Amino acid sequence: MKFYINPSIELLRLDNEEEVAFDPTTGDTHFLDSVASDILRILQEPKDIDELASALASEYDADSDEIKSDISPFLAELAEKGIIKTEL
């Protein structure tokens, strides 16, 4: 399964360097921490969880298996909120 950012989501940087994911179809605004911002930036192109974990491991100098277990519930939350989508 591949994950990718919902095409209707707009990633916006605020004046204070904070980033938000704005959904113009619902009006929902989601404030993002730096890791969430990195995940959504990587998911501009569809990636499976192994590819995403590997990219984050490179950026954060961390173990990709540990990252994978950490991001799995977060990806489910992002999908539930409509911020990301999945494809088979």
C-alpha cells in the first residue's frame, strides 16, 4: 500500500515558521510539527511505509524499523482526517 498527500490539501507556512495542512473543501486546518511536515513533504509522491521510513531514517539518522512502528498509527490518523490517501 502506498500513501500520498491528498491533492486538495494545501501545506501553508505561517509567519512564525509553523506549518499547517489546510483542507479547502472542509475548512479544516491541522497544525503540524516538524516531523509531520517532513512526512507530508515526502508524501508529495506516493510511498509505501518502508520507503517513507527509510527517507525519515536518513533525515533523522535513526533506525527505519523503529520509525516504521512509530509512524504507522500516525499514518492511520492522517488518513482518517483526510490529509493523506492510500493506493494499492
